[in-house]
Amino acid sequence: MLKTLTNNMTTTLAEGPTGWWSYGWRWFFQNFGVNHNAIETDRLYMIIFWICVGWFIFLMAIMMYCVVKYRRRPGVPAPYSPSHNTRLELVWTIVPCFFLFYIFLEGFHVYIDKLVAPGDSLQMTLTAKKWDWTITYPNGAASPERTLIGPDSTQFGGINKSPAARPVPIFYMPGDIPVHINMISQDVMHSFWVPDFRVKFDVFPNRYTTYWFQAKLKDAQASNLKDSTGKDVVTAQGEKVPFIDHFIFCAEYCGDQHSEMLGIIRIVPMAYYLAKTEEWNIEGKSPEEIGKLVFQSQGCSACHTVDGSKGAAPTWKDLYLSHQPTNQGSVLADDNYIRESIYTPQAKLVDGYPSNMPVYTSAQIDERRMQGLIAYMKSLSKFASSTPAPADPAAPAPEKK
Amino acid sequence: MTTLDNSRAHELGGHGHHEGSYLTPKGGFWTTVWDWATTVDHKKIGVMYLGAVLFMFFLGGLAALAVRTELLDPVRTIQVAATDAAGKPLLDAEGKQVMKTEIVGQTLARWIPPKDEAKLGTVDYGNQLYNRAFTLHGAIMVFMVIIPSIPASLGNFFIPLMLGAKDVAFPRLNLLSWYIYVTGSIFAVCSILIGGVDTGWTFYTPYSTTTDAEHANVVLMVLGAFILGFSSILTGLNFIVTVHKLRAPGMGWFDMPLFIWAMYSTSIIQVLATPVIGITLLLLVFERMFRIGIFDPSLGGDPVLYQHFFWFYSHPVVYVMILPAFGVISEIIPVHSHKKIFGYRAIAFASLGVALVSFLVWGHHMFASSGELGATVFSALTFLVAIPTAVKVFNWIATLYKGSIALTTPMLYALMFLFLFSIGGLTGLPLGALATDLHLHDSYFVVAHFHYVMMGGTIITFVAGLHHWWPKMFGKMYNQFWANVGAWTVFVGFNLTFFTQFFLGTQGMPRRYASYVSEYQTLHIWSTVGSYVLLLGFLIHLFVFIHSLVAGRKAPANPWGGLTLEWEAESPPIEHNFAHEPIVTHGPYDFETTVPPHWNAKDYPLPHLPANAH
């Protein structure tokens, strides 16, 4: 669907759709054949399209013919013609019914395919909040990788010359295997839409909805993953990593940054997916490392910076044990204040920032991750060294900057 | 053909009390203002509605242009060279240019700078303006323009005239409903003045119950819509009773013009469905103010319940918007082709059928909400609604066959309606089919689809009806050439604006986005250019109408050769509509056997009737 993607997609186009209905699909869909359901949807869409074109031309041709042929001539009355014809009227009532019934049946058929995930799918959960997505992998890890999507991005997911407002998450997914996502929202309604998969489902704050897909990954379709310096990423076995990116859009209006609530689904080989999720697994990591992962994967990095630059929320650089001016007076940013600001963000608001920090629950950020975040903040603060030893002796010595 | 005497009676003497037209001032300026403000004359109320609706159309149109202008350029942050106060490049200690981040592509934020310094140059501020603009556009156009447009202005003016009545059944109630409309609109305008609303016109919970929590904007806007509902209910009630009780002698149900049938069906929906939205909006206000927990999940409510309530009204209301348009088209096409309408009863019953089925399809707005099998039922019922609608289109086109078609401005618009509404209707099919809807739902495809139906259907027809009945309403003709130029401009602008959006939708552009990835920009630019052409078209119409009022030549009583009763009245009609109660002796579309009132047999030769005719 993207110009940046079509470079990668030339071979997909070569094996594009076939059949009488497929003529003209490129007017509507720039990307084809991502998976079975998408192909079926496009097929149905194009069949409906050509039926509509046929009817439309038929009707307009008759209309134009009448307008020209029976234009008014002064002094010439309109000749008599019957104003009612039961047989004709029955025909034009019943014939469209067949078309409509066919479209309904096809729509239902493909809908069921989109609704019901195969039993052996990979299970994941998705949390939506204003204005970010988080996907938790089966091993409890979450992706900390983000990228800036700029209108002028030269390589989707790669280096951006002109970044948009904030970085969006990249979710690594294995190709050629069904993935089943359980979705829940933390605040208002959102809608999870991957246009390339031709499916969206709303995400509610009070009930789970589900989404499933099985994206194709053929080496010929994909380009190879590169790191930030432009070099090919290589696995432990020395292989290059093919990937295909798909955009995620929020499709249910959710407020100020609704149009920035994007994400990327990155289809990679199963082995690489497993390696990545293991890398992000918090087991066996130091609190500071855990904190950094949580910072990136839970969307903190969307608003908070760690280098002191101004973001939509206070920077974490030199935040720990600093004095923050809040609407409750000056507050020392200690462990308890940080904890409170994550679980009940509205309690004390730092002056000059909007009150749009989302509420996190202890299910999302458990005690271990909380300790990690605090350790990570300590590592970023110049004030941390002058304090008594932290509660967690495993925390590394704070770095001075 | 003794009926011709109806219109002539007072000219020939008859009872002989000569009255001025309803437009004749009753005295000085303030006397006239007071007379209009307290009038119970359905014609004056219709004209006042027309004025109010056109004003709101102007406001909603401004918001639409703001939306389109914002979308010319995607929002992005760029690095630019920083300058000092004097405008010279700012250099750092090593003599290198200092760069700063700047946001571009937020036109509205440039025009309306924030009061709060902290918001200056943030993505959020520009997005907030955009979100307010599209909410404003949607809420005004739906609640204050399209719903009352044809029923309240043209309906009020012409239902009694077409029925041969002196007024509607409850004239005072009619005036009350106008004041209620104005009150509701004032609420909405106040809400805009104190900062606007960013919920979208659908007010979906829990967003609408939590946004701008400290402000009264949303409550005011929702209350405005709530109040407007009463105007709608009272007007509907009034029309139902009028149609039942005030038909002229000799006018049976199947002698009524099809406009009356359409308005009757519309009124039934208004009376039955509007109370549901009334309750829903009131609950929404309670939810916001008292946190009672019906729709907000954090209080134990269910947001999908709100959607069910909302669409249980708002889907039938789609037909409140389009059925009157069907009525207008059913008048214009026969009159300007001098041809009996094809399949009168089919059209009349199709109106009622659409009204009935419209109550059963609200679920198709929620296909992406749940993924339940119930969606299948709603999908099937949705396709059912397509059939009576298609039948009407076939009937209108069949009416053209062997007609005597004059390309007057109203007729030109009616033909454009057939073109645009066919596209609007046909593009409903991929939205009604479940599989394709999961892709197209909440995308620009939906935006394009409902603009083809609502604007290409209702607004275009409203303008058509205005041109059709303008001579009757104000007694003045307008410049047909320039009106036709305006019509073509609107047609070109409309298609440019909205046809592009179908492609945006299938390619994945979600609706209500203040910004977008740059792949969509080309189509957005075309769409915005189209909206400016559309503006130009409507401005041409405005000047044509003003010119007509100021310098138009006097309109004859029956400029197009219509057969319905309003053409027997004077142009503009006298205060009591008819000098004598008209008696109906011919059908509304008997163009083959009747010389139209105020015409003579020389100008209107009747065709030769075959022996087996009728």
C-alpha cells in the first residue's frame, strides 16, 4: 500500500490477481496478495465493482439516450406511453435481488474466514491506549523497537529523513503462520486496522475482541533487514533477514493524536522472531535493562525523552530525586512519587504539561518492571548518586553524566 | 377540465376579496418583523426555515473547507535553520548552523493561534483544531441542515399548497417547532463559540463522556441536538395530521403528489425514531454530568449500547434525509418532461417500504465492533433496503422515456441527482457486504459513499427543489443560464471532491485523520481543489438568487406547466393560498390528458391517445 513498500513488492505484483474481475484492481489496492483473506476480499470487491459499473453505465446510457432523443420541441407534445407495466416492474424488482443475494453470500463467506482463527494460531495480546499500541508476545515480552514514520521516509522502517511527531512501535511477527491477537483498550474505543490485511476490528475498554492474520513471507517479496547504519542484519547462523512491513492504523476516532496512532507489523522468519522475542524477554536481565525495555515497549518513550530534550511529558534525564513543580506544590521525584505517577498519573501533575498520561495497572507494569523503571531512571539522573543505596541491591551503580 | 377555474376564480370576480401575496409587508419595518416573528402562516415559516437552514449550511460549509484545507498537506516535523531575533542565522560556538524542529502542514493552527503559549507549535494543537472542524461540519450538516432542509423549508411551504389546504393542521405548533429549531441551533453555536466539540458528530462513548471534562461544550452541543429533535418530532406530527385531514375534496390517497407520500413516510420515521435519540442524548448528558454509568465502562457501562441506541435513530434518519429528496425528484422529473410518472404506486409503496426496513438495519454500522453472527442478519436486511431504492431509480428513468424533456435548472439537477445517487447507492454494496466492510469501514470510502448519498442525494435535490419552486415562493424568475453554469460547477466540484475519496478509502486512509502518510497526498490535493470548485458553484447560485430577488422578472403562476395544486395558486401565493378551496379533478401527473393550469391549449397541445390508453 505504500510507495516505500512497492519497491519491495515488485515480485508480488508479478504474481498479482487473475480472473476477469481483477482488471483494474490497481486503481484501488496498491498491495496485493498479502494473505488468503486479503485476496478473497479484493476479489469480492472487484466483482462488486464491475457489477456496479455495469448497472451504472446501463442506467446512465438509458438516461442520456432519453434526454437527447426526447428533448423538448416547442409545440410537440410528449407522445402517449403507458405509465405502468407490471411485468417490467416485476423484472426490475426481482433481477437485482439475485445480484444482491450473491454479494451478500460472498460477503458472509469471506467474513467467516476473517472471523475464525485456526486453532493452532500463535496467541498474543494487544493493549490500546491513547495513542499507542502494545503487543505482548506469548513469552510475556513486548517489542521495544520503534521508528519514526515520516512522509519522506526513504526506507520504511529504516532511516528517516523527516520524522513525524513521534516514533511508532514495530511489532515483529512470524510469517506463514496464523497469529491470533486478543485485544483490549485502556481508555476509549480504538480500532485495529492493518489495511494490507483488509481487516479491522474495534478495540473496547470493557470486552475482548479478536484479530487474526497469516501473512505471507516469501524471500522474493521481501528486502533484507538493515540496522541503523545501513548494514544488513545477520543472524547467528550468518543469514540475512528478509522482512515485509505493514502499517497499523487506528480507525476509530480517539482524540488529539488519533492520526498519529500508527504502528508497524514486521513479518520476519520464525527463527528471527523467536530470537527477537527471547532478546526482549525480561527473565535474566538486570533491573536497569528491564526498565529500559519497559520504557520502550510500554509507550513511555512516545512522550518522555531520556536525553533532556523537550517532549510531550517531562524528560527522564535528571528526573530521579529532582524537585518537580506540580499542581500540588514542589515534589521530590523519589521512588514513591514515580510509582504514584505511573499507577495514578492524575494525582500530581508537573506544571506546563497536559494531563494525558495514561493510567497503567499493576498487570501491565508489575513490581518487577516497576523496580526496573526506577532503576532505569536512577541511571539517567545525576542526583541519584548522592542518595542512600536503593532498595534493590542488584541495581547497577548510577551513571554520572 | 373545469378545474382550470380554480385558479381563475378570483380573477374573474368570484367571491372577489382581493388579497396581496403572503410577502406583502403589513406595515413599517418593525411591524413586518413582528408579523414574521409571530406568523402562523406555513409559507412564512417555510421561508424562515429556509433562511435558517441556508445560514447553517454556510457555517457547516466553512467547517468543511477548513477540513479540506488542513488536509492539503500532511503534518510533519522538519529541521529548519534557527534564526535569532534579527532574522540572522543562529550559529553555535563552533560556527555551525543551529537547527530547530518545526511542525509544518498545520494550516488551521497558523490561522488560529492558541491562547495558551504552551500549545504553540505542538502537533496536538493543530489536531485539536482539525478535530473540532470536522465535528462542527458533521454535527451542523446532519442535525441542522440535512434533516430539516427539505421537510422543514420546502415541506412546510408546499405540503398545504399541494394538498389544496390553507395551512398545516397545527399552525401554532409549526411556529413553535421553528423556534425550537432556532433554540437548538443557538445551543450548538454557543458550544462552538466557547471552544467547540471534538467528539465527531456521532458522540461515541466513552470518548464523548470524558473529553473536555472540565468544559460545558459537549453538553451544550448534545443538548442542542436533543432540542432539535423536538422540532423534528413536532414537524413530523404536524405533517402526518395535515396529510390525513386536510386533503382537498376529491384527493384520495393515490391522488396525492409523490412529494406528499415521501414527506408522509419521512414524518412517520421522525415521530417514531427521534424520541430514541432524545433519550440517548439525554443519558449521555447525565453520564457526563452525574457519572451514572450507562455507557462508560469505567463506571460499569457499555459503549456498544450507546452505538446501538445511537444508530437505532441515526440509521432511520438517513432515510429522513433521503426520502424527501426522492419526493422532490418525483415532482421535478414528470413536470419538466411533461410525462406521467412511471409506476406511481410502486414509488409510493417504496417510500413506505424504505421507511419500514430502515428501522431494521442499524446494526450495519457496527460490523467491525463485535464479529458476531448477528451481523449477518443486519447485512441481509441492508441489502433488502437496496431494492425499493433501486425500483425508484428505475421508475424515474422510465419516466423520461417518450417525454418532452426541458433542460431547465431543476431538471438538470434532477438528472445530476440520478447520476450521483446511483454512485452513492451502488457504493453502498461493498459496505453492506460483510467481508469488504471490514476493510472499508471507517475509511474514506465510507466518507465518499455517504457524501454521494447525503450531499449528492439530499443537498443536490434541495437545490433542485429550490430552483423548481423558487418562482412560486418568491414570485421571481432567475437567470437560467447562470443557474445552469452554477449547477455544472457544483457537479464538477462535487465529483472531484468525493470521487477521489473512494480511492483513498480502498488504499487505506482512515477517516477523521488530521494527518496522513504522504502516499495519500496527491488524492487529498485533488479532493481539496474539488471542494473549492464546489464553493464557487454555490456562490454562483447565491448570486443568481440574489439577482433574482432584486431584479428578476415576475414569475408566471405556472412557469414549468405543473399539474399539482400549488401551480394553481398565484406566484407568490396569496396569504390563504387559494381564493377558493380547490377541487381535484385530475391526477397530479396526468400530463397526457390535462392542459396545465394557467396554460392554454394552443401552447400545450395534448397528445393523441390510443384507444386502449388508461
